[in-house]
Amino acid sequence: MTLGDIIKEYRKNQHLSMDAFSEKSGISKAYISLLEKNKHPKTGKAIAPSIQCIKQAADGMNMDFNTLFSMIDGDVSLKEDNTNDKSQFTSRDERDITSDLNSIMEKLKSGEDGPASFEGEAIPEADQELFAGQLELMLRRLKAINKEKYNPHKKK
């Protein structure tokens, strides 16, 4: 079983959205989505969670780290996790990202700029959560790119 499978099963049993589990564990919704799909969108390779990510997931599920670690398939290669690394962002950056994400999602849900649909069909709540996770990932990447591009010499 992958970490994503375990998280997905836990969320299903506890009736938790990705957003709720994200708040409980400290893992971003975007990364939870990647873990559950177990496929990196660019490379197509399996996601290899860091020790820190597994620890956060264990804490979020009120589970012992060793118990969770033993449940994960043995062929998982562990590596440094940069996708969930928030240390490059200041608290102001985090507030900006959260604010932008909440604003965009509120507009999507309220229909302020038109109905949220794809090919004429309303977007289901579960897909909106996946969209929010991907949007958060894009906002984080954009923030990092902009910090490097417009403030290359500023201490991060």
C-alpha cells in the first residue's frame, strides 16, 4: 500500500475532505492529491514521500510513525521532499498564497464570474477540491519563481 492509499482510505473512513486532512496533518492539499494519485504530473513517476511527510501524515491520523511506516510498501524510495517545503516562504508569503487561493475558490463556488462547469457539466465538489490542490501548488510555484525573478539578491 502506498502512503497515498493509506491517506485516502483514512480520509474516506473519517469522512474528511483533502482540505480538512491538510489542516489536520500540515501537508498541503496539492501534495495530498499527488500522494493519492501516486503519480507526478510532469514525470509520470511514482511519488516518493519524505520521512517528514510520513511523520506529518502519522500525526494527522493520530498514528504511531513506525506503524504507518511499516504499512507502506517496502519498494518506496524515500527522498528529500521539496514540494512540501514551506521554509522558502515567509509568513507573509503564506498569507498571500492562502488569501489568493481562498479568493479564487470562493469565486468558483459562488459562481461570481459564471457557473463552475466543464463541457457544460457542473464541476463536482470532489473535483473542486482536486482543482484547489492543484491551484495551491501552482500559486506556490509562481510565488517561488517571482521571488527568484524579481528579488534574486534578496535573502529568502
